Amino acid sequence: MSHRARWGAVFLAPVLTVALGATPAHTARAAAEPAYERVLNGTFDTVKSPWWSSANSPSAVSLGRLCADVPAGTVNPWDSMIGQNDIPLEAGRPYTLRFTASATRDVSIRAVVQLPAAPATLNKTVAVTTAPKSFQFTGTSTTAGLHAQLQFQQGGATQPFTLCLDDVSLTGGAIAPGGGRDFGSPVRTNQYGYAVHGPKKASIVNSSTKPVRWRLLDASGAAVKTGRTEVQGTDTASGDHVHIADFSSVRKAGTGYTLAVGDASSYPFAIADNPYSPLRKDALDYFYAVRSGTPIEARYAGDAYARPAGHLGVAPNKGDTDVPCLPGTCDYSLDVQGGWYDAGDQGKYVVNGALAVWQLMDSYERSRGQGDTAGLRDGLLSIPENDNGIPDVLDESRWETEFLLKTQVPAGEPLAGMVHHKIHDLAWTALPTQPEKDSQPRYLHPPSTAATLNLAAAGAQCARVWARYDAAFARTCLTAAKTAWKAALARPDVYAPSSSSVGGGAYADTDVTDEFSWAATELYATTHDRAYLSRIDTRITSAGFSWRDTGALADLTVVRLPSRFPAPMVAAARKRVLAVADGFVRDQRAQGYPNPSLPAGGVYVWGSNSVTANNALVIATAYDITHRDVYRGAVLESLDYLFGRNALNQSFVTGYGTQASHNQHNRIWANQIDPKLPTPPPGSLAGGPDSALQDPVAQQNLVGCAPATCYIDDIYSYSTNEIAINWNSALAWVAGFTADSAR
């Protein structure tokens, strides 16, 4: 999520060879190439993004130009730069760079286009004057890549000046932006595995309006089952004409199965009695790997994922042990070490953390209520606390809960009892940055009503589930929850800023009626204090829930704990949960690919896969209420979607499936950038399609994508390929349900 320079000194071999005075033959060849634009926002009409400049050269848009203040006293040209990242280039293709430049005095700058470690060069020195002047160069890329960098280097000046750029363009290549994508076989299956006792279906892209023949093959290639497809029709979100093959009657466990239609075959998959038992563990082990403030030990996480403790104040860390507020917002510091790193950055956010904690603790309460002992097991996870007589899922949730407790404003302060919205770095760090090497100062951001109510909800739930294991910790949680509730009542409209945030996400929320209702539900469930009942006034709807919209969690808690609520309230909540679950099942069946989320207007949001998992949680809750197989089957098919039965033929979970996401946006596990680093650990859920294309990699490479295909497994595509704790908590919850419900 950073716009900083990733690399950029001229000694990193650039990609284009340049001829300023091109020969007639070269000119004719260049003229024959299509003028595909590779630069974003080269006219600077209103905004700067996605351009960046060096920290010593602040820049801004002025009169439709991008202008940077260049300091004196630097040594190398690359000591001051303006640039843009993530420009795709094709090998052997010519590209033409055009731009207009002026400066407050006559200077020389360099125009450079380069990929990391590429052998060829576009590196041209140009004379810039006080009058705007246009420049044009053409060269040929010797290598291909999605992450070329366009730089204007102006360091080495003896006097300061201001450089202004306009009309920057880089055109060329044979493939139009967004083109050239290949999703592989038209036969799309769950690439990981199907449950022996569960639905087994595939989605096939086929233009025929009549059923076509399919064959299920075992590992030896022998046909196990044959049949004909059902014509589903055009899938609106993908534009694919889809058929469905149903081989649910096959109940022989095995590996290496494939489904064939004509000459096309799916990726191999397994059929197993309980395929999702390993996923439950991996999806929960993810949280140990993102712990802050403690060493990640090889004996638990494996050698590849072991690392020193981050943010403990050990140089170069400023640390989380004594974090001040943003200047001008308070005059104290807090020890907020611990917790989980939220997502691709190393910030920690109360509203995300509380939802993730709720899902982990709810999975525990579900297991208790349903009598599923596996979810209650000590020793389930690879964590230091796996032999203490306490269910591991609670041990892991405690690591984050203790952090949440630390974010509460202390007694005696003007906002005592409220909760700081978040803590993160002052500025974006580069990819990759290991936590222990983060040198950025970190700040507490001002308290918010939303964060305060999130702590009230999570603290009340904590008190309830920990009462049998650690009474003192349970009392601490409840005291914090009650204090937060009173503080929120006193200040019901303290909202987090909605403006864009640097160094971390904004997580703005200006409607906290849902948080009040959720917190009241959890507090009543724990205390039976009827004063909270009147504040339980939200209802689950087809909108589901997320970190911003938590009202549905009230109904989900009521039906999870029916003995703790008045019978009429339980009956009404059950009716609503079933109605919403039925709608999600209908949405799943209406599509060519089994997604229980049917986005309004076809708009896939940032983190769309978490919507899929959260909706599956609602469906699973309906199964717990009724034990109707239709709900369990819909949950299993939701996992089919996440594991490859989708328009991209892509498993979104690291380590699960042949074509599985493994370049998720994250500063710790950045194998795509540095092969010495690992990929994200198995069980990490990628964000998924985001039709708004909210990062430069998506904007460059997914132009014109059908909404369900607006995804790219690239570490720099933070809007489609980030990972986050509240996405993995949803996956872990659903994996636990499917593992427990296997039969």
C-alpha cells in the first residue's frame, strides 16, 4: 500500500535502450506499434496518485503539473526522484516516452525506465529550462515484467530548484492493458478437495446451449463416473457461459481425481472424509505467524517463518512499548505491544482486531454448543500455549484481546475509557520490511466511538468464554468492556477521520448504531443486565457483516446463545438468520460459480473473499439451528469457490490447490520480491476480486475485467491480493465448521 520508491538507483540495470535520433527504419517500426498507454495519470489534472517522490523532494499537483522541490547538496542523480511504479513491459517491444518539463532554473535531469536486474537501458540526460519543453525518446525493452519503474532523477544539484512535469506518457507493447489473460482450463473444480459426504460439482465454461458429456477420472486416468452437464447459462459477474457437472454420488476417497470435458481437464483434486481438518489448523496457525511483540519460533512456525520479535523498541524499532499519540491529540504514551499485525502493513487496528477475535471466540462457543470437541482441543495449533489445558483457539484470541485492552484511554485522562482507533507507522514502509527492521515512528491515533464499542463487545465475550479457564482475566475483560460502554454512551459521536491515511488504513465509520447494538448484545449475554436489552436494535440483513457493519452480529450471538436471551428475541433472531441464509443460498445457486455473495450491481469490493466467507458463516449458523443438509452443502460449495471453482480458476488460499495464491500483499512474506523470503504460510486467504481496481497494478493489468475476474496474484496489488486477520478469521471459522460437520 506504499507509494514509496521500491528501488531506483541508476546502477540497477534499466530496461530500455534509447536512440534520441532514431533511424528511419526504427521510426517506421515504432509507428506501426499500437499506442497503448502504460503510464497512469500522466496529465496531473487533479491528483498526484500513483506518482511518488523522494522524501527529500516533496511534490504536489500545481496548475495541472506535478512539481517537486529539489534540494541542494545531494550527490547522485537518484538522490532526488519523481517516479511511478508497476508499469508492465513486454520483451522485444518498442516503447516511446514523452513528457514536458520545466524548472525554476536551467538544470539537467535524467529520464529512466527500468525493471529490477534487467540488462538494457533507457537512461537519458535532458536539459530542462524555465520554459516548458517537450521531450520524446523511443527504445526497446529487452525483458518482460509487470513492475517497471519510470523515474525522473534530479539529484546532485548545487542549488535548490522546483521541477515541474506534465503530459507524461509511455506507449507501446503488443498487448492492450488488461489483455492477454489466460485462466487455463474451462473445467473449474475445487482444486483442493471435496468431502466424501457432501456436494461435488464443477463449473465448466462452454458455449453450448445443450448439455455436454463429462468424465470423472481417477489418478490412473480411468473413468470413475460419467454424466451430462446442466446448462446454467451466462454468469453475469464473469460473462462466462457456464455448465454444471454434478458428481456428488461418487463417495470413494482418493487423490488425483480430475474432471474432463472433451479435451479439457480440471486441475487434480482429492475426495476425503474430512478434507478441511488441516485447513482449520492452518487458517488458525496464521495468527501465530502475524503476532507482534514476540519471536516467531521455528519449532512452532517452521524454519522459513521464524523471525525475531518486532516492535519491542530494539533498534531500529521505535517499538510499541511506549507509543505516543499523534502530535496534538494527547500528551501520554501507552504500552501497546502484542496483538496481531493486521494486514499487508504492520499496523494494528481495533475494529479489525475485535471482529477477528469475535470470530475465533465464536468458533469456540459454537464448538461447545454443538458438542464438537475438536474445536475445543488444547494442542490443536502450533503455538507456545498448546499444552496449558486451554483450547488453543482461545489462547490465540487472548493474544489479540490483551492488545485491545491496552488501547483503552487510562483513568484520569479527558477521554478515559474510550479506545484508540489504531496504531501504525507514521509513513508507509517498503516491501519487504521485516517487523524487527521497521524504523518508522509509531503513533496512537485518536480514540473513536466505534473502537470503544468494539472493545466493549470483544471484552464482554472474552469475560464469558474465559470465566471457566481464568477468572481473573475474565474480570479484567468485563471491567474494560463496561468501562468502554459507559465511555461510548458519554461520547456517542467521536468518529475516526474519513480522509485517506498514510502509514496505515483509515478504517472510518460514521454510523455506530450497529456497534452499540452488537456491544449491548455481548454485554447482556455475559451479565444478564437488562439495561443493555433496550440497545439491541439491529437486525441481520442480506448485507451481512464486516468490520464496519457489525449489526448482524447481534442476531448471530442471540442464536448462538439462546438460553441467555428472552425466548421471543431468540425466535425472531432465528427467523431472520434463516431468511438471510436462504437468500445467500439462492444467490449461490443463481450464479455459475458457487459464491454465496451476489454483489449489488456486480460490484466486487476490497476483500470480497471475506464477504464470501462471512456469508458462509451465516449459512453455517442456519445449519446449526436446523441441521438441514442444504445449508451444510452450501457452506461446502462456498469453499469450492474459494478453492478454485471460480471464474479465475484460482484457489485464493495459499498452499491449497494447484493454482493457489502465493504472492499476497504483505511486508513479511515477500518471496515474489526476495526469493530468500517465504510465501505467506499455508491457509492464508487472499482478498479476492475488487472491481474498483484500487491499486496501480490492478489499474495497469486488469483494465476492462469482468467483476468476478478483477484479481491478480501479485504482491503489489494490495486492493485485490492483500491478506488480513479478519479475512483469515472468517476462513478459520468456516473451516472449523466444515471439519466439525464431517460425517
